[in-house]
Amino acid sequence: METVTVVGLGKIGLPLASVFANSGHFNVIGADKNEKVVETLNKGISHISNEPGLDQLLYQAWKKGTFRATVDTAKAVSQSDVVVVIVPVLVDDKGKINYEFIDSAVEDIGKGIRKGTLVIFETTLPAGDTRNRFGKRIEELSGLTLGTDFYLGYSPERVYSNRIIQDLSNYPKIVSGDSRKSLQMVISFYKKALNCDIIPVSNLETAEFTKVAESVYRDVNIALVNELAIYADSLGVNMKEVIHAANSQPFSHLHSPGVGVGGHCIPVYPYFFINNGLSRGLVQLSREINDKMAKYAVNEIEKHFTTLNNKNILILGLSFRENVKETTNSSTLLLVEELKQKGAVVYVDDPLYSDEEIAAFQVEPFSMKDREKMDAIILQAFHDQYKNFDFKNFPNCQFVLDGRNVLDKKTIEGLGMKYRGIGVQ
């Protein structure tokens, strides 16, 4: 069997490695800089939670001997026929891209790569990076020639947390290569590794652009419905009803408004266009609209109370979205900032986090002993545990801001509380 190294064993890299290792075609080496992660994985135990099917897949591969982990990326690459790179690229508060982690991985790949190796990047990247930043750097470090001595592909990850294993088989795989031969190698690899539909595109840059465009599409459309929701509020129109009615027309696909957009993807990847030559316009404006939704929500609460100074506000959900333990770009962080500027005392509840983890964000972890203090509640992440949330436990709560438009307005108003959604009064 061929040997595959997966560089980066995070929430996407480990599921990829586990699926590859159970395909019947590959021995897989997982490479990661975190020694504790590697130690755990070499016992057949996953460090990733809330990912259905992953624990079993990893254990099966470990038991069969088709998966092992290491901190020595260069050595793993030197033993491999295929290298798959899924190391994060970060963006700072100003949208500037930070290549620190993936550049480090590429250094190791360049030092270890042998002739004939196929290197595939799955990390979401600005168009041109696979070829011009990473391919050239591997050439410089290795002394090998791209297209002759080693081969380069790009196939973006397109999965969704909490259903990654399912998505890997259900979503078509967009594939590309630096040459015709590279493309055929990439196609052959993924057919064996994932047994999913394959969509070849003409070059690396097209595949890179496609992945970013997917995220931009969602960000822009969420911004559109958020802007419409604010306008609907001013007219007393129920945006939830508008969406249901409008989307009965087959060419209307209005998304759902919300208190903000979080995560690794949607609020991040538009900057791969914005900071790489895309003229200021719809994409930039959409980012601004979505990031301002937290401010809009807090202002709506303030209108009810006149002032939020010393008001106790409970936010439900620290995670950026429901049922995922991840705070990256969470709208809760923007809400906390806005509320503190108004002088509010902020409490946060999240069943996925410990009190210590919540307190690390300079907020008060919520306890039921504090329930009578609460003046207002904001639903930010609609975890399954909140589906039966009992607002009767909060006798002094006056205002509920439904940041995801999922709560029962009649129930809340029946308790004497003011209900407010995003575009729903």
C-alpha cells in the first residue's frame, strides 16, 4: 500500500487521516507539532470531540496498524508517496493573513520530500499561493523540480463540523494540479481515498478561488438578509415570514438573519479576496454589515432599558455556532465587547464549556444561583441543550433577544418578557 502523510491533525486533518487509513489502500502517518496530541493518537484515542464516527474510525485504523502519528513531519514526508496539507491559515483583526503555521509545515515538507511525491494542499488559500508561495518554496528547499521530480495539487476541504465524516463521502471533491499529470495523480488518489464524486478544474488557482468564492457567497447573502431584517424592523415587518413566503419562489434563496457570523471560514476567507486585489465593494461591505449585527442587537436591548449600565445580561452560547465547541470569531465576543462598553455586567452560559473556560473570556460564568439577577437574555448559539430552555426560571428578566430567530415568541411573551428577534418583533 502507498504511504500518505497528513500534515495537521486538527478537526479536519484527523478525520481525513482516519478515513484515508480505513480505505484499504493506504498506510497513513499523521504529522502534528503538538506532542500531547501525537501521544494520544498513538494510543488510538481521538482528541477531537463532537465529531460523529471519528472515534471509531481512528481506533479501527490504529488497531489495524494503518495509522500512526508523529511530531517529525520531515521524516514522515520522506517516507511518503502522497502528502496532504491541512494546516490553518489565520487572519488578524485587520484581515491580514498569517501564514506562520503553514509556512512552518512547508519548510518541513521541503526538507523531507523525495522524488515522485505528490503534495496536495487542502487548506483554504488565496488564489496563487499553492503554486507561487508553497510550490516554489518546496523547490528551493529540496532542490527538486516541480512537475518533474515532485507534483503539486490543490483540493479544498469543504466539510462542516459535526458531520465531517459524512461530508467527505457526500460532497464532490474539487481537484486540480500544476500539470495534466499532477491532476491525474490527484484524481486517482481521491477516488481511492474517499470514493466520492470528483470535479476536476483547469488549474490550481481556479480550485483555490472556488473555495473562497463559496464562503464569500454565504457571507454576502447573510449580509443581505441582515440588512433587510434591520429595514423590516423599522417598518414593523416580520422578516421570518418574508423569508418563508419569498423562498417559495424557486429563484429566491434568502438566508436567515442573525446576531452575527462566526467561525474559521465565513468571516475569514473573504479577506483572501479583499486583501489580494479585489476592489472595495459588495464583499467588503458584507463583512462590515455582518460584524455590526452585534452592535445592532445590543442597541435594541438598550432601547428597552434606556441604559444598560449595571444591567445583568446573560448570553446563551459561547461557541460561534450551535453544537460545536469552538469560539473562533464567535458573535458572543462582539456582543460582550458592545455590552461592556454600555456598562453591562455580562454572564455567559455554554454547556460545552467549563466555568474556567468561560471565565477566560473575562465574563461571568452563569450559575443558576444568579438567575434572579438577570435583566435580559441573548440567545447566540442555539445548542441542542437550549431547545427546552425554561425562561420561567428567570423571574426578573424583562427582555429576550433571539439572535437566531428560533425561540417561541408566544411562550416568552406569556411570561411577561419582551421578545425581540432579528427582523422579528
